[in-house]
Amino acid sequence: MRADTEWSGPVFIVGASRSGTAMLQSVLRRNPDIRLAGETHYFDDLRPRIIGTRLADLDAPDRDASVDYFRALTVRPYGKNGDPTQSTLSREELLARAEALGGTPDDLFEAYCKLIAEREGARVWGEKTPRHVFRIPEILEAYPEAKIVCMVRDPRAVVASYRDWRYQGGFQISDDDTEFHAAIKADEERARRSYHIVLATLMWRGAANASFQARDAFTEARVCVVNYESVTDGADAVLRGIADWLGISFDASMLEIPLHNSSSSKFDAEAGISQGPRNRWREVLSDREIGVIQKVAGATLTRAGYETLDVRGGVFDLPLAYAELPFATARAALANRGRYASLPGYALSRIRAALRSG
């Protein structure tokens, strides 16, 4: 990037699910200079299936399917069965923009994100998929000028939120859109079948380790790690620092965001940044659950800046939880088998990250 060129992105928001990535996206959306596309799961799903070829070399059905992958996201969020024929983006528009950028699969992703930003008059483009935290090296290889914000939240809060997640409103859904309602119910069921206390904690540990490793490897100039609690406790100062890091302006109106995608509270368009969810885990988790989470999180809990509580627990709590893990993992794999190009590869990257020392 030339020194006299104004930086225009991309920005990626990543982190363990339930760690505040949606909150940060909502904050940044309040600034007219930046628009981040919603979850694409591109680096986990579409990219592994088509990378290494050019769009022009794909046969027509595969090329159309790749373009429609993004068009569907303009209709409904990822995993909600969006109909690409209802998209405001045409195949021709998206493919032409991708070809103008170079004609690779990554150019198709970039074209989609840039068109989302440009349609709202923003100069900085990017995307928010939490689990792209495990794809940071690939992202920075593809986009050397990218900046990545990794959200980290107390694992006890993350696990409690994941355990209790249910759709609380926020999507604009008509009562007669039975397919969309069915897709949401299916997502709730997928989340339920994916949950296990050890599995959820290992996912958090892997995401946190991946964040710290990326910051160490690529420096704070490219990777910023932000604690969820620091935002809820001192939003103005913390978010002003993030805005400065991204090269965008900040004002207090950026704090006026909705509460959405919560596990415990209904959608509230005027909630702002709430401290309500911060310590909810202390009320809803048992001593046994807290003890298991703390032991599985291990040294990463401390590295992330969280204290270990002295709680009562049984000597067999952790062994019994681990004994259930193979069955829970198989159940989660079946529940998620249609969401990723290579489920073994997806799982392996998470396991490797989780097994790293904190």
C-alpha cells in the first residue's frame, strides 16, 4: 500500500462464538466510513472447495453456485437457506467485479464485500465471521493489508451463552415466511446438538490461543485482541482506541446499538452496550460447570486476563465430562456436517489451537 493512499480495508472481526463479535460489528456500522459484510464462512466453507483455480476455469454450474453462495447472503444470513434469485446482486454484476479484481475465488469474496460497502457509501470493507479466527494466517496471506480484531470473552460466559442460546428476535421475518422460521428452528437444534461443556470450552480455548498466536506472529499492527469485558466496562475509551487503530473517526453515537443475538434477552433496538450479560454466568452456571470450564480452559484462562474462582466440585466431574466427549463430538459433527467443506480439516484446526499452551 502506498503511503499516500488512504487505507480502505479489509477488516475482519473474529473470535469464539458468543464473544461479542456482533456487538463490535454493530458499533462499527454506526460509522458511515465502514461497512462489514455479515457472516460468510468463506474461509471455512466455499474457499477450500474452489481455491487454486480461476473462476473462469470452473464449469458453469460450479461458477454459478459459487456466485450464488454470496448472493444468498444478501437475502438471509448464512445457514438460513437464502434464495439467491431474490438477491439485489446479479450474477453478472458480482462475477464482473470479481473478474476485474483478478478472477480468483478470493476476488469473488472481495467483490461481494466491497459491493456491500459501496452500496452504503463506505470506503472501508470487510467481514465478520467469528470462527475465521482459525483462518488468520490464510486471511493475511490473501490480504496482506488486512486488519483483524479478535474478540475474547470470559470462557464461563461464552459457555453459558452457547448452552442457553435461542433466537431472541432481530431478523425481519414475516409471520408467513415459514421457511425462514424453519431455518431458525433448525439452527437452534444444531446449536443444541453441538453443545457439550468440554467441547464448548475447548473451542473457546482454541479461539483464544489462535488470537494470541496471531497477534504474536503478525504484530499488533495487524491483529488486535479485545476483551469483551473491557468494552462493556469502558466502552468509550476502548472503542475510540479501536477506531483510531482502524483509521476511522469515533463519536458517542457509535455506542447507540441494538442488543441482538443474546442468549437471555429479547432483541432491543435501543439497548446500547449493556453490562447485563457480563456476569450472567455467575448466576446460571453450577459450581460443577464452573470448575470443569476452568480446568479445561487451563492456562489460557489466565493469559486472557480472567481469574479462577474457588468453587466446590466433585473429584469425578472432569473425568466424567471428558468421558462424554467422544459421543458429544460425534453428535456435533453430524449436526454440522453440511456447513463446512471438510469437517475433519475444520475440526483438526480447532484441536491444534486448543492443544497449544496458553
